[in-house]
Amino acid sequence: MPVVAVGGVPADRHLPVPASRVDHGEGLGPRWCEMSVRMGEAETQSSVRLGDVGVDWARVLFDDLDALSAWQHDEPVDGLADVAFWGAAAEEAAARFSAPELGEPGECRVRGRAGLPVADAWEKARAVQSWKEETGRRMMVDFRPHSHHWQVVRQVRASEAEAGIVDIGDARLFCAMTGWGDGCFPVFADMDASGAVVAVRVRFCDVDE
């Protein structure tokens, strides 16, 4: 997947991420038009396209390159994991496997177990999945190790903006759903009158689309 790297970004403070939305109607509601990482307060006088960022699984990540080397996508950072399931047969499965509602913000009627040792969570997930397949029940089963990815997606689910942050060392990484699914999106550097970069901006749509 294509990425865009930008040097000279301030590392001594957290940077704001302003964003704008546009509503295209048809019952879809507002979706993101642009997001940017602001590095200065000066007005933008010119912009240059830096390239494209590739998006898979409908989410984009603004990150520090050094911190990204410590990113744990699937491996839990605390040795724990959750098992979650939902759907038409969730209540029946909950009774069979003694699984309460997880009570995660942004999720409704999701059952399972939270904060289990990874091996135990994996066995429970396999048991629920096997029961689903053997009985032909309609239900989704999710194994969720407490990774950096899990930390940020947990916030995305709970956020009206569908965004979240995760701290790795001294760096803060920002993740958001694009609202447009997967694809390649243009990235721009916005510069002030002196040519200094004041923002790095991702465009998801044109306003007149």
C-alpha cells in the first residue's frame, strides 16, 4: 500500500487534526472531505501534492515512523484478549456459553468475555465459532487481542467522529475511518508565505462531487 512520509514534523507537542465533512445526500449523511495534521498557525499560501496514501479496511493512520516500528497489530500489549459475538443467535449463544454483554461503548447487544488470557480467549472463541458452524446459527464471532490496533479501533467504535488515538512511547498516533471505504487518496503539503510546511492534508473527496 502506498504511504507518504514527511520530515521535519514537530516532536515536542501533540498536533491538532482538523477535519471537514460534506453531505452528499441520498441518506448517507456527512462523510469526511479532508483531514490534516497542523504544524503551524500561519495561513496556507500554496499547496503541493506529495503523493497518495493507500487505505485498506477503510481506515487511515497518521503516525510517527519510529513509533510505527513498535506497533503491535495482532499481538496483545498486555497478554489479554476479548471474545465478542453478535447477531441473530447471540442470545442463544450467550445462554449456552454464559456470556454477558460486553458493554463496550458504541456497541449494542454484543456478548462475550473481556480481559481473558490470550490462550483462554482463543479457546472460547474457537468453541463459539465451532458451535455456530455445527448448528448453522447466524452470528458473527470476533477474537480481539489487546493490541495497539484493538486499542484504537475500540475508540473508533465509540466515537461519533469514528476516530481514535494510541500512544506508543512518546509518540501519539491518530486513526480514523475515511467514510469512503478503501482506495488511494491524495496527500498535500500546505505551505505559508515563506514556504514552510504548516499542514499535511489528506483529501477524501472533492467538494463538488
